[in-house]
Amino acid sequence: MTNGSYNDGRSRLFNRFKCGSSLVLIAGLLSACEPTPVATESGELNSRWNDEQPALSGDGRYLAFVSNREGTRSLLMYDLQERRYVLLPRLNRRDAIAESPSLSYTGRYLAYIASDSARPEIELYDRATQQAQILTVGYRGWFRNPKISPDGRYIVFETGSRGQWDVELLDRGASVELDLPDGTRNRPNPAASP
């Protein structure tokens, strides 16, 4: 074997494979790369993960849904106009299971069920303040399928507090900032009665 043929043979043994963003040199054997997790920054809506329970904002711009992309059931929001995911700081927690999302008119408010203890709670996430709050503290029974009104004031849900599924309406009060169709938000009136 001449030196030239040895170099040609050796160069065939070293193959370059793109694995994520780094190049990997493999000598002799070919090994499979670990699959790269699907990032929400990609702008792709559907994935190889379970994406379910879609909810559309009243203006048709935002889509909220439940996904197991990060190894737990999380809520994601997708901007259909911009074709990108919306960041939702302080919404998803590793110790909680989220489900049944519902969006207000412009997607400012997101109502959903979160189970991080023995029983689920209905929570509300405000994208303007990036805060989540539990709405069903002190309620007895189980909850399912919360739906928020377009303006964000009312939330209707099913409750099992009487041993059967009933419908209940929760009024957040007249002093909440409403999510109005024109994109403006009313100023809360502290003197207004709920």
C-alpha cells in the first residue's frame, strides 16, 4: 500500500456528520447522533411531539395549546401572524401539569387548569404583567374546561362540587383591565362595584 492510497483510505474513514450545530468527526464506525430537541424558536407550529387542546384568541391571531415538547405538559402560545412562538415567562412549571387553555380576545389573558397538588385549580395568566394567579382558591370539588370571555372579565367552567358536572360562572369584577377588541385596555375603576 502506497502512502497516497493510505491517505485516501484514511480520509474515507473520517466522515463529517452535522449533529445539531457542531461537526463531529467519526473514525471507523458511524454512530447515530442524538436527536435535537424541537425548539419553539424554529417557527414551526406542528412537531413530532403531542400537541393538543388548541384554543384560538378572539381576533384569530394567537393559538394556545398543550404540548409535551419539554418532557412535561406545558402551555405554548403561537403567533399565527408572525409565525413564531410567544414567550410566556413564569407560566409553565416543571411540578405542574397544565391543560384546557382558553384565550381572551387579543390573547392577553390565558385561563387554564393547573394540577400541582392533589386537586386541579383554575389559573389565569396575564401576558401584560407576566403573572399567574389561582382563581379557584377555596372552591370545593373538581374543575374542568375553563373558558374565558373575550374581554377577560368572566370565566365559565364545569365544576363537580355537587357530585355531578355543573356550569359555574366566575366574575373577576368590574375593576379588572379588560382585553378590548380594538387593543386598548380600560382603566380599572376602584369605585366600581363587582
